Amino acid sequence: MSTLEKIGQKLKTARESRGLTLGQIYDRTKIPTSNLEAIEGGAFEQLPEPVYVAGFIKRYAECVGLNGQNLAEEFKRGSEDEEDAATDKGVFGGWGKPSKTVALREAPVVQPQLRKAHMPPVRPSLVKMVFYPAFLIIILVGLIVFLYDYQKRFESQHDPSVLALKESASRFNVGSAGSQAPSTASNADKPAAQDAPKTGGGCQISLTASQHVWVEVKSQSTGESLFTGYLEAGDRRDFQDAQGLKVRAGNGGSLNIAYQGKHESFGLAGKVTDRSFGATGATQGDAAATPDTASAATAAATTTTAPRPVKPTTPRPVVKKPAPAPKRPAYRSIDGVGSRYSSGDSIGGGRSIGVPYRYTDGRLDSE
């Protein structure tokens, strides 16, 4: 029995013990069924080159649970021994011819084809589709709002016009402090019949901007700045202080104020306007009020405007018209006789110029 037949019997026995058919072996190893039958039957002449047969044996053995490498090596050694024996027999017997020595090479291992697994497409979750874009949009909007607010604050702090208004406001506060003392003292001397209603709560005002305008609000009692900055069109700010408030606007016509139930324009358009508002709960004009109480009861609202300079007037010079020249009479008396005198060109008769004519008794005569 040849080596191929022994190996074929081992492979067949192992296959049958596992209950496998040649078709199933083909599905797993992709070795043609005709080659599998030739290996099990030991039909060497029906098989390709020995190097390919060794590879078939190795894959077949591994498929049925045997050591494929050992069986392939056994087939190689058995094939070489059988070829050597056939060569010696032919040479020494004188009849045979030495056959060509065929080098056995290991058959290339044919890897089984792997089928690509078709995975169903993974659909993105609802969280990734909705939450992530919304989160990014919120962050972007917040960043834009922060940058816009920062730019507004930077401009209000470094704007030269705002700095100039602040300096003038400080000068105004120093000057208005002395001017308010006499007015408050005079209000304290008024009769008690003109007292304001005593309702507590301090001074309350509401400012509404009709367009972009700079506003500064200070407390009269402490001098602390309650607000300094810009108001946009439609912005509204409410302020309250126990003693009173001082308000300054860069454009009085762009700001409306609500005070003690009255709504009015803060000032003139295009003019820097300063106004002071007293406490609504203070008693104004109380004769028995102390100086401190009188100073607390300031006027409801005062507007300070600088007087306009008066230009000096110079008298205009009086030009006398010359007296009109007297009119010459059209008639004059010659020798006491009434006659008409006409000087100028000659009027006929060949008389010289400047010779007067005289009418007497219906005759024309001359001197």
C-alpha cells in the first residue's frame, strides 16, 4: 500500500467519524471533489503535481481535526522514497529508465474566501442630531452677546464726549449745591397751607429713551453715581432715592421722564440738560422745619440753563438831509406890471436870448 493510500484512509476515516460528506469538505476547503476522491482512493495519477497534493492533504486534515502539517510531511517523504525505489529498480534491472526527479514544494495555501458582512447602517441618535447643534448655537449666541456688551462698555469708558460730560457734570454739581441752599431755605419759609402731601417712599423717577442717548443719574444725598452709560431706543430705567436724584442727559429731547404721575420730555433736543428731583415724601414749605429738613425738601424738578450773552448795541449816526432848494416862481413882475417871464431860447422875432417879453395893452413891447 502506497503512502498516499495510507493517508487517504486516515482522512476518510476521520471524515466519516465526524459525519461529513465530500461536499461539506469542499465548502470548507474549496478543494475540488474529484481531488478529494483521488486522495482517499490513493489514485496518484489523477492528482496534480505532488506539491499541490501536499497542500490539499494539509487542508483536508485540518478540516477533519488531524495534524495537517505532519500528514503533508509524511506524504512528501513517502513520495521521495517511492521515486528512489522506482529509479533503482529500472537501472539495475536494465529495463527501466531513470525517471525525472521532481522536487516537492509546499503547495500554496489557498485562503478561504471571506464574505463581507453587510452591517445595517447606523442611524445617528436623536441626541446627536438635535442636542449638539442646539448647544453649539447657544454657545455662539452667548459669545456674540458678550462681545457686544463688552464693546459698549469699552466705548462708554473711553469715549471723549462721555468723559467731557462727566467733567462738566462734576462742575455742575459743585455749582448747583450752593444755588439749591437758598431755594430750599425760601421754600421752608412758605406758609403751611402750601405744604406738599406727606407720602413716604422717597424720590421715584422712570426714564425712557426715544433714541440713543447718554444718561447719568446720581443720588443727591451721597453723590453716588447710580447709572452712567447709554440708553438705546425703547430702553427704560427706574431709579429711587430717599433724598432726591440728579439726572443729566446728553440730548434732552431723546429722553422722556415720568415723575409724580406726569410724563414729559426731559429737555430740549440737541441740548445737554441737567435736572434735579426732590423726595416725594418730604414736606416742602414747613415753617418749623430745621435746616436739614429744608435742604431735604428740594424742588420737584429744576432745570438750569446758562443765560445767553447780550451783544452791546451802538447808536446809529443821524444823517441830516439837506433842505430842498426853493422853487423859482413861474411869473414875476416887471415895472410893476404883471407879465409872464420865460427865460431860455428865443421865441421868434429875431430877439436875443434872455430878453423878456411884456404884454401891455394888447401890444408886444420890450425894454
